[in-house]
Amino acid sequence: MKRRSQYTLLAGLVSLSLAASSALPPGPASGGAGAAQPAVRPVRIPFTEFRLKNGLRVILSEDHSAPTYSICVTYNVGSRDEPKGQTGYAHLFEHMMFQGSDKVGKGEHFILVQTYGGRSNGTTNADRTNYFETLPANQLELGLFLEADRMRSLVINQANLDNQRHAVQEERRLRVDNQPYGQTYEVVIETAYDNFAYKHSTIGSMEDLNAATLDDAASFFKSYYSPSNAVLSLVGDFKAEEALGKVKKYFEEIPARPLRPAADISEPEQKGERRKTIEDAFAQRPRIDIVYKIPPGNTPDWLALEVLGRALMSGRSSRLYQKLVKEKEVAVEISGGAQERRGPSLFWVVVMARPGKELAEIERLIDEEIGIIENEPVAQWEMEKARMQWRSRHADQLRSTQSRAARLGHYAVYYDDPSLLNRLEERIGRVTPEDLRRVARSYLRKSNRTVVVTLPAPKAAQPAQ
């Protein structure tokens, strides 16, 4: 769900010192291999953690660089928690949570935030749902009040359910059903995964959304929207001790509710290549999606695959761009990398083919490049480029109080470790060329992959004049 406030706020900036070493091979322009490189100063975001008596996890991070703050409430629920017949519920509730609560009328959440110059939104994925506001520092209690009231007493009635059901279905029509390659992602995960938890998309099916009842909605809220199933992260211009007192004032008396058992996200080993070809009436050129089963995020092998994905596909100097787009001219676009999930993840290779080119040749060239990585060390300049790209994205994620609050909640819910915000950079820096060769051999095997080809649907024949 994407909503745009008519107001914007200045957010606190984190001072980040990025490495100055070039992402190109050493040469005269970069000072040569023997030139001294500036030290890279690691990013450190200070924060403190608390646990309320109802189980709510609270993370506070002071930043007095601007008179604003951000609050993010991350719930440990995503589409992976949906059983068969109830797909789309997690995303539906992202919408429902803005429809009013005991002390906040329908539509008033956005009105109150915007009145005080703030912004508000929410997002859902397979592994979590989050809600966030950015407001002036003197409105700390407003953000806490709004989030606490809907956690305690969301209004779930037939009118709200029907209204937001239709909103989600329209979103599906816009982003999936009537979008070029909109259904490709669903076909890929349905084919690649065996376990239903990750086998279906977050937006859900029209049939399941139509079948959702008021009792289903109420049961979903009671099962997952408990303070004991959430992380509240607060970043910005406040004093931590005072802020904690206000958090307790609004949240600590919300009763914890019994939770459903954690979703089973285990995945059996894939024993052979899977393939599927689909036609897309909106597509203009062929597309190839190749995905490999890989370990969960925040594991040593996943971190190596994250770096490998950048060496293979990130930017015009990447291996597959140079081979497929520049040298062989069989593709117009390359993208992909290691997808982050709390459970078994996917390493994605996406190629937009040049019209008229043989798709089998594109696959052969990809296999050839993977084979080179399996047998030859990745160059040091490629490793440095991948690390710099990762640092650049990481810096962007830490630039505002809102994104820092979201990342703290992300790492707390995904891995029970918000300190990863300060430690991942060091771990990425320890990945070696040998690690890349090892994970390429271990996971980028034909027997471990799924290939989905999306072809433009044939144009309907024109009637004779």
C-alpha cells in the first residue's frame, strides 16, 4: 500500500564516510595497487532495548540532528503465515489498520498525521508487516497514541472489510493482472517452492479475498496483532528515558493475546530442474527468470551470495551485463540477486531478451559465466565494487529516521538481533573470492534451479476487410 502525504519532513541524516577506493581495476587514475587507501569508518547507530510486561519489544535510538522522530511498529506476520484458502490476509490487514480504532475515527489516522506536518504508511511482505509515521518531535505522544489505539482496538466491521477487500483487489488488477510481466513473479514462486508458506504471493488471490469473512478477519487480528508479537522502534529527537515512559503509558496495558504457532517454512531439497513457459498479453519482449534455492538471509552462505549477485548482475560493469548486453547483444537488461527471506530464499537472475534472439543461447551464456566463477577467483576490483554498492545501499537505508526505525524493526523480527544494523557491513567485508566460488558450486546448479520463460502473447488475428 503506497500513500503519499502532501507534507514532507526533514529527516535526520547519518554521517557516513564511504570508502574512496575506486571500483575499477587499479591503474594510474586510481593511484595504483600500492596507493594507500583511506580508512573506512564503520557506521554505528546507537540504540537501547527494553521489553514491556506484555511482551512488546521496544528499541529507542536518539538522533538530535533535526526536530523530528519516526515510529515503526513491525509485526511478526506476513503472507507466509496464511493457510491455503486465506491468501492476501496479511496485506489486507495492512489496509484495515488505517480504517479506525476505538478513539480514532475512520480516515482520521492520516488526517491527524498530516495536520501536524507528518507522513504515515505501511508495508507487507512474506515475513513481516510494518506501520510507520514521521512527525515533529513535539508530537511524540501523537504517534504513540495512534499506534497503540489500533493495536488495542482496531475497528473490524463488514463495511471496512468490504471496502478494503475491494481496494486490495483493485491493487492486484493494477500491479499484477494488467501489468507487463505482472504474473511472472507468482508463477516463479509457485513453481520453485514446495511449501505453501512461500509458494503464494503477498497480494493473494481474488477468490480468497472474496471468500474472507468478518470472523476470519477478527481471528487474524487476534492471532497476530498482539504486543507480544511486535517490535516498536523509535528513532529521532527525544530523550530515551522520557520516551520509554510515554511508550509504557500508551502500550503497556494492552493485553497480550495467544498467538498461532509459527509458520513452518522448511523446504525439501530440490532434486531436478523445473521449467515453465507462460504467455503475457502485456509483454513486449521475451523474459527469462532463473532462480536457485539458497539458504535464509543472514547466514554466511547468503551473505556470500549477496556479494556474488552484485558481481554478476549489478551495474554495467557486472559480468552478465558485459557478456549478454554489451558483448553478445542478446539482452537489453539484466537484474537480480539474492532475495532475503527468513526461510529458504531464492537467487534470482532476470534477463530481458533482445527480440529475435535465441533464449537457449542466453541460458547457455549464463551457465558459462557461472562456470567461470566456479573455477576462477573473482577479481579483487569486483569484490571491492560489490562491497561499495552494498555500502551505498546501506547508507541510503540509514539516511532518515524513518528508514532506521524500519531497519531496526526488520532485524529484530527477522533475526532477533537489531544490532545487525551495525555489524552487517563488517560481515560483508569478510566475504572472500573463495566464498563466492564455493557458494556458486553449492547452489547455482541446474538441478537446484527453476526456469520460467515469459513470452509476448500472439496478437489476435485482424478480421479480413
